[in-house]
Amino acid sequence: MPSLYIRLLLMVSFFPAALLAQVQPDQELDSAIHSIRMHPMDRPRDIPVIGLNDPLPLEISFDDFNAHYQDYYYSIELLDANWEPVALSPFDYTQGFSQNKISQFTASSIALQSYFHYQFNLPNENCKPTKAGNYMVKIFKGGDVHQLVFTRRFYVVDNLIGVFASVQEPFDGAISKTHQKIQLSLDVKKLPYFQPDQIKVYVFQNHRYNEGILVETPSFIRGATIEYNSERDLIFPASKECRWLDMQSLRLRTDRIERFENQQKLVQVIVKPDLPRNNLPYFSFNDLNGASIISNTESLEPDFQNDYAQVKFTYIPKEGIPYIGEKLYLIGDLTNNKVDQQSEMNFNTLKGVYEKTLLLKQGYYSYQYLLRDNREPNRWMDFAFTEGDHWETENNYTVLVYYTAPGARYPLLAGFSTINSKQNW
């Protein structure tokens, strides 16, 4: 076992920051629903967050392969920091109606795969959250909440706490060139009375919501300023810039497409095999940090004119030998950034490669490979043997600050910030 791995394993055993235990708020419960997207309007790469009084709404959209009109409704639910339901009536945190019908839809055109594209904005005149916190939007059929189709998380923030964050190189020589450290300072002068245990901070890298770190104890308190500057708390593997797949055309082979194979209905896209990059030198280029963009070089309306394809990814491990006691995952928006069975790569013993086939809408996708030990997962080593880690890598970080007031039933999302690792340079 490499000496670096041993050192990091020992270090993570003393890691005081607990990972936030979450109920999964992002579920897909109907196989006919595809390309679920939720983001601020006209900002498809941003995470779904709105200010309590922010006029910029979120845009929610999805495709239905049933390809005929159906009555879809939505509702929102306020959840606590652990994504558990809050003991409040929907009318306590919603202005408007508890259920609303999705009235904006378009039938696909040009595309071989038939679908209906549904879309709505939130908040709107019929539904507006009135409290800050974690939320989940629920999409269901026919006004029946038991016919749930999918759910997606979003955040509503009331900026009571100022958040000042930066990305730094860790002091520890074992990880100084491979990891990134978040240094954080909170301004809490708007809070009339507070105790340190009333404030919790959750930080995640890029769009990996479930892979973040929860910190409950600050390093220092100086008057109305709270600082988080531990060498063990907010440490993330830096990885490398993401791999990419340009699938904006299903007729033109871009640099990452090996070939097209015509099936009965959908085109199959064979992506050029990926290899480990951990021994390759680092070089910088613009990437999407795991995000994706639905786009098309040959039509004007990507929402309902883009087609779908069966996309086959292949990863060749060193000498064609599978990773023993570890699982390989394909991570990015294309698998909803989940480390689960849906993103797990399958090893083909005859070919000596890992494989994964996904049904994807035309667009531009970025992704990475994550390797995790089955028994002793060490998130500091997620990319060490697949992508490699380099301090210089450009990453986005999201900081969420929760405040539980005395006697409150749930924590308020009182602070929010996004930072980029290149901002300090």
C-alpha cells in the first residue's frame, strides 16, 4: 500500500468533521422521466439556490418519454439540515397554493425519440417559499401526491450571516500539493444572541451535494466573527480538470467520440476509452466541473428538438486488472453526482475494462472517475488512482451556513457563498 495512502488513512481517522447524514432528496421514481434539470434562470451551471426575496427564480424542467400530455403537479416541502421533514404545515412556509399544476409543455420535434418537455419557474405567483432553509420540490401525477415522479433539492437563503471564504494550500506537506483547504470566516453581527453550537457549516465541492463536509465547531471566535481554519476540517482532494464529451451533434464525431452505431431507434455513441490520469502531469484548461449543458449545433430549440442517445463509457484500468475491494464510479451531472449503483461502473472480465451505458440528451458533458474502498472509504483518496490530485486544479465550492435560533423547530439557512479555487490567484 503506498505510503501516502497510509498517511492519509491515519489522518482521516482523526478527522473531527462529521459528514452530514442525509435522507436522499433527489429521487427518480418513474423510468419515463429523463433530463431533470433545476437551476437559476439562464444559469444552467449553477446550483439551485435563491434568496428569500430574490426576484431571480429557479427553472425546473424534464422530459417525459410517454410522449403524450399528462397532468403533472408540484409542491414544495421544507426540510431540516439532515433533509428530514420539518414539523410545520405547508402553509407555514408557502405563500400561495400547496399544489400547483405544470401548465407549460412542448411536444418534441425533429428528434427520433418522442417526448414531452415540461417546464416551470419557482417561485411564482402561485407558490413562493416564505422561510429560509432546505427545500425539496415534488413532482407528481394527477394531483395525487402518492403518484410521485421525482424530487429535487433546492435552497432558500436569508443572508443574515456574512460568509467570507477562500481556497488555500494545506500546510501539511503530505497533502499540500494534492488537496485544497477551505478557510472560512463568518460575520454574525446581525444575530442578536448566539452560541457557537447554534451554527453549523456545510461545504461541498462542485455539484457533489452528498459528498460535502459538516463542521460544527469553529476554530476561533472573535467578537462577532467566527473562523474555521483547522488543518483537518475542510480538506478536499483537488483532482484534475474534468474529462469531457461533446455530443452536441449526432452526425459529427467530435474528439472524444470513437464512433456512432445506429440502433433501431436511438443512436449509440461509443466514447473513446478512458485511462487513468494519476501519473500524467497537470495542465490547465476550461472545464464545467462536472456540470453539463443541453445544447445542439444543428437546431434552434435544444429543450424539445434535441435527441437522445445510448452513450457507452469505457475505462481501462492498469494492465486490465479490476480494482480489488474498491468500486469505480462515473461522477458528474450525467449521473446526478451520486455515488451509488446508478453511477457504478461494471467490470467486463472478457475485455478487461469497466463499462457503463447511459441514456443522455444531446449536449456537452463533463465527468470524472471516482474510486472508493468498499469497507474503509477514504474520501481524501477518491481520485488518487483514477484522475490524480493537483493543488492547482480549478474547483467550485459551495458554503452553506445553518443557524438554529433558541426554540426554533429547524435550522435556518442564514448564509451562503460560492467560491472558486482560482479566485485567490
